[in-house]
Amino acid sequence: MLQDVASPEKWRTFLHQCLAHRVDVDEFKDLCKLMLTRSPVREDELLDMLLEARGASTIIWDPLLPVYIDGLCKAGQVKWSSALTSVLAHSSIRDQNGTGKK
């Protein structure tokens, strides 16, 4: 199946709206399932977009992000290993230890 070119932009808008409106994790999981059927994306792209969505808010680390990631993992929409890899890639720890990819 070919991925819709507009799909990443749809996902970014969706994720920004979920964070801005403080959508409950159960509703977030249901909406993600619907979005995945309409605009499929790879799990690493989904996680990257979710973690990058925090840059648009004034909150440095949004407490909803780990809740959303946990929900996606528990719903089977992303693998735990992918979630941990993405979190590490977006972490400030990586910069401090010099172990991040450049």
C-alpha cells in the first residue's frame, strides 16, 4: 500500500491537537487506531512525530507523552523496543553522554 504524501502532515496536526486539548489516553488510542487505518505511517515515524510535537508547546516535557506512548504500546500499535529507541533518540541524555547519532 502506498503511503499518502499528506499523511505525515495529517498526523502532526492530529498529535498537536491531542496534546493541545489534553485528550484522554483511551480516546487517544481509539483515534490513533482510526488514523492508522486512514493514513498509515510506520511506527518509528509515529513515535518521532509524537515526540517532536512537544516542541510546539510551551511545556518542555509534556506529561502526556509517556502516557500516550504507553497507550500505543499497550494497544499493540507500536513495539516497546521502538518506543524506547525513539525516546532515547529524542532524549537530552544522549547529548550528555555523547552516545547519540550525529
